Amino acid sequence: MSTWFTDHTVESAPPAARRAMTGVRNERGYVPAAVARMAASPQLLDGFLRLSKMFEGSTLDPLAREVVVMAIATRNDCHVCVAMHSARLTGLGAEPDLISALRSATPLRDTRLETVRAFTLRVLDTAGAVGDEALSEFLGNGFTPQQALEVARHRRLHDVHAREPADGSAGGRPAQRVQHFWWGSVFLLNIPVVLLALAATVAVVPGGSGHRDRPWDLIASLQAMVALAGLVYAVQEAAKPGPMPLAIVLALLAAAAGAWAFARRQRRQAYPLIDFSLFRNRSLLAG
Amino acid sequence: MIAAVLAMAATVGIELLLTQRLQLVMGLTPLHAGLIVTAFAAGSLPVGVLAGGLLHRTGARPLIGAGLLLGALGVLVTLLLTPGAVALLGSGRSPAWVVPGLVLVGAGLGIVMVAASVAIIGGAPPERAGMASSIESASYELGSLAGVTVIGTILTAVYTQTIHLPATASARAAGSIDQARAAAGHLPAGQARTLLDAAAGAFDNGYILALAITAIALAAGSVLF
């Protein structure tokens, strides 16, 4: 990842950082990436750990503390921080929804936690000079002036390690950028392939416009669609926690009606979408 | 239809099992796991060509039967040679040991798919060729769906039924192996190891059962043809 900064182990770290690192390792069972990188500067690591300890002694509850940290970490694009604190949130039993909202820096559903998040961002935007309105809103949601100061103080801690380039040099950047795309964008890879296939089809595949005398049956397609959509909806509803029996029954009835109408229409049309007698062919059935 | 559904269900099921086993138990990257699974394609490409040549002499059904049997054998070899799954190979062995089995499965199911395609299209009169080819295509979709559903259900059911959670682990870890891995991320090293071992053991119970069922289904199919 980073070509300028090394992730130190307790053994490779400068002697002055080793004691602090061993302490973290004994407490957590592993050395977080942020600590491993900061170990290059024992003074920085020492300052970071002291400020962390102070924040852990804060009167904010653990979940609210993690909300503060995640708001700052996402704002700073600090990937190692986001990773480490996501894991900690899971450990605190936070809902997956909450964690993903924090990771994508979107508003939280829980109004108390959203107050903390909004106040933290306000602290960052105003360098601590939040103004009376933001402060009274924070206090109005049941928080104390002491807690407002604790949020503001925590900004300092992350200033310290935001200065430390967590994802390093120019060399590390492209890989980090890739992880920023939504996972679904991987499917965009198909587009050039499909365009090429379309062009090749026009150029290579023989055959004209098909049989104009055999029209495509739109109504039958819609009937089949009702049958399939109803069936899929019923299955999905049944698999949900707390399914609605009425919705399942209605969906199944719609599916049955669609299938029945489709089958009836296929038998009567001169040019059906599918000829059911094909299924009586043993070779086709076996293959 | 039957052969196409069966071959596709087995293909997708095995890919699902192996990509998860390689990443979540053996700790490979998605790229590395994906590369190993391409052994399947390496097996099926050349035999596709060979089967096409044989088809006119033997007819489709003997080839389908032989392909399903070879596939069943390949699944068995994959299971026996998965490091750490059965007693044959220790968990420290290279993940590349699954490659020979995968090549066999790819070869067997590759033959089946070529022969099934010919049997389906050849079974319909020429003016119904379009319908026959859409039946073929729908069979592959149905097979993929059935493979993911059946194999995925076996994996999850066996995992949740057989996991023995260490007392220190979060209850979420009982849901699936990736939740167990997430939960292990913030346990002290020793406890994390215990949890990961328990999760890998429970996952492997499902992995072994799912591969065994796949092998039996393919072998049973080969008797039919």
C-alpha cells in the first residue's frame, strides 16, 4: 500500500515505540494498522495513544464515541481508521445499517446518534467555533456541555493522525480509488463487451428480419411476466422476517392466474411463444 | 433439459463452494481464489471440442452419461484433495491441490453441456429451433438458480446447526462464517483463533455434505442416461 511509510511490527519498530505497541497488542490481541504506521514516530504514537485513552474516559457512551470517530475518519478519508472502527462498532453490537450509514457518511436514523454526528461535522467545518445554534441543538438532545467539549477535543486527536498520510504516497492512491467505487459498478465492465457483440452480430450473423407473418405475442409475454413476478414476490415475502400472509396468497393467486392464462393462450394461438408438445420429445427432455 | 439443469446446478454449486472455501477458510484473496476456480474452464474447453467430434458416432445420451460420471468422480477428487477438509491432506497444504479435481469436473460437465445442447436442439423440428434454443437457455438459468439455492441452503443450515461458539464470541458469529470472521477481528489473538477454527470446522461440515450430495446427484444422473 504505502511506499513511504512502513507498517511496523513490535520487532521492527524504533525501540522507543516498542513499549507502547506491546501495550496495544496485549490489550487488543493485534496491532491496528494506524498504530503500526505511526510507530515510525514514537512521539506521534505516544501522543495518539494518550489522547485515545482520554477519549475512552469520556462521559459519552461507547456508541456515541464511535459515531464521533467515524464522522471524522470518513471526512478525512482515513481508510485504516474506518476499517478499525467499523470492526469496533460490530463488536459493540451496532446494527449493520448504522455501520454502513457511518461508512458512507450519510445521515443516521437514530436521532440521538445523528445529533452527535451532525455536531461533530459542525466542529470540523468551523474549526471548533460551532456557534450558539448548533450548540443548543446538541444540548437540547440530552447531551452535556462537557460532552460538547469532548467532541471538540477529539478533533485534535484525529488532526494528529490525519497529518500522518494513512494511505500513503502517490503509489498507493490508484488502489484506494478503486475501493471507492460502488461494488455494482463492476458490471459496467460488460458494456464494451456487449457493444462489441452487438456490432459483430450485425456484421456477421446471417438472416434478415425474421418471419413477418408470425407476429410476436405481447399479451402472452405479459401473462408469463405476471406469473413469474407473482411467484418471485411470494417467495421473497415468505423469506422476510415477519411476512404478510395476505400478500403471499394474493401474489400466488396472481401467479396462478397468469400461468393459466398463458397456457390457455399458447394452445389456441396459431403461432405460440412456446409449443408445449416439444416437451414430449425424449431427446429434448433428456438433454 | 434434465442434463442441462443438472450440469449447470453442479457447476454453479461447486463454484460457490470453492470460492467461499478458498477465501473464508484458507484466506486467499478473491483474485487468487478466482484464478484457481478457472481450472474448471481449463478442463471443459478442450473436451468440448472432442465431444463435438464424437457426438456423431455415439449419439448424445452415452456422452451425457459418461460426462456426468466423470463429473461425479471429479467432485469426489476435489473433496478428497481439499486441504484440511478430510483427513487426507493437512490444512497447511497448498490450495492448488483442488485443481486436479476441478479439471476433471470441468471436463465431465463440459461434455454434458455440449451433448445436452445437441440433444435439445436436435430434438425439435427445424421450424421450432428457436423455441428449443430458448428452452436450452432457460434450463441453464434454472440450473444455476437451483445450484445456488440448494448448495447455499445446505452450507448455511449445516453451519448454523453445527457451530460451537466459544463463550467470548458475539452471537452474530453463529449466523455465517463471514460474520464469524468479522467478529474475530476485534477479539484478542488467542480467542480470535479459537473462533475462526470453530467457524472453519462448521463451514467444512457443510462443504463436505454439499460436495457429497453433488457427487451422488451426478452419479445418479449418469445411471439415468
